[in-house]
Amino acid sequence: MDAAPMLRLQRPQALAEQVYRALRDRLRSGAIGAGEVLQEVPLAAQLGVSRTPVREAMARLASEGLLASDRRSFAAPALTLADVDDIYELRFLLEPAAMRGIAARAAQARAPIEAALAAAAAAHRAGDAAAFREANVAYRQAWLKLVPNARLVRIIELYADHMQHIRALTLGEARVRTIVLRGLQRITAALAAGDADAAEHAVRAHLQQARLAFVEALGLKTPPARAAGSTPGAAAPRRSSRKSR
């Protein structure tokens, strides 16, 4: 009695997962731009599915903050300075500690990390921003595979994904790619030495520099108007405290 309903549910769930991954990949690549509205019917037609898995996938992305929703439509969010600050606050809490925890292990299992770094360097020399983004994602995936806490990995991936469409815009600039590449090189050197302190410090410095580069590239040097009821300029003390870390 119970088996038949479960069998009927398997295909829609699988389709919703596939649609979710397809849309997340497009967000990561920058193919979906900030503010772009996503419509169920055209997306369903493009993907060859019904509207239901598309709606479910977009609702899931919205729950993760990767899409914005007003209950009637979905769009790629245009991040404000406050959003960037919030995201980086979490990344500062999570990524340095995670990197510190894998330093000893990474010294003996760093081949995929070094391969991704080499790919990033080659893409930078060639001026290939798309390949550089792919190598940057591969680098993160390589070191995250060494993190034993699967829940921590999922959270790090989620908040890194929040920045992906910003990367798609900013990594086209050679100056930003140079900053990112130097950060990856410092992290890799620390991991090669198995130095947990240096690895943690390198990640903190990398996040600080990457955040500043993204903010400048997006023209977010001054806080935008904030929502009613919030305090204008509230992000400023948080940025100051971050720089002192």
C-alpha cells in the first residue's frame, strides 16, 4: 500500500533536484545576472519539464538565499554592501577554522589543490576569466574534500555560492584575478608545509582582500540606502572589526 505512492514521487523529486543543480550552475557562472527575473513557463520549456519541478527548485534556491522572491516571482539578488558584509562575516567564521583543521592532512594529499592552482595560474596568464572561475571553484572543491565535517562543507559551499555571480562579474578584471591568485598561492604554500597557523592566516588575508576587491569592483564603497527600520551605516563597525582580525 505504501510502496506505490513512494514510486510516484521519485521522478518529480529527481527532476526538481536536476533543475536545482542546473539553475545553481547558471547562477555560479553568471549566466543569470543580478536582478534577472526567472519565469517558470520559459524555464520549464527550456528544460523539458513541467512547471512543478521548476517551482520547487526555485523555492529551494530562494530558501538558501541564492534567489530573491516576492512570492510571485524569483530573481537573482542584487547584493548590497550589507549583504556582502553579512556573507563575509560567516565566511570569516567558517573557512579559516576549516582550513586550519585540514592543514596536516592536506600536506600529504594536496595534488588536486595544486592542480587547481596551476589551472588558475594558466587561465590568468591566458586572460581567460571563465577558465579562471572554473579553476577557482575546483580549488575550493579540492580542499573541501579534505574537511571531515559534511555539514560544515555544505554551509561553506552555500555561502561561497552567494558570491558566485559577483565573481562572474569581477573576475573578468585582471587586477582582481591577480589578487585572488596570490591568495590561493599563499594558502597552498601553507598547506604544503602543513602549517595550520599559516593556513588559517592565509585564508583570513585572502578573504579580506577578496572582499575589498569585490566591493570596489561593484562600486559599493559607500553603504546603499537600507530598508526602513534598519540603521543606516550599520555595516561600517562590522567592517572595521573585520579588518582588525
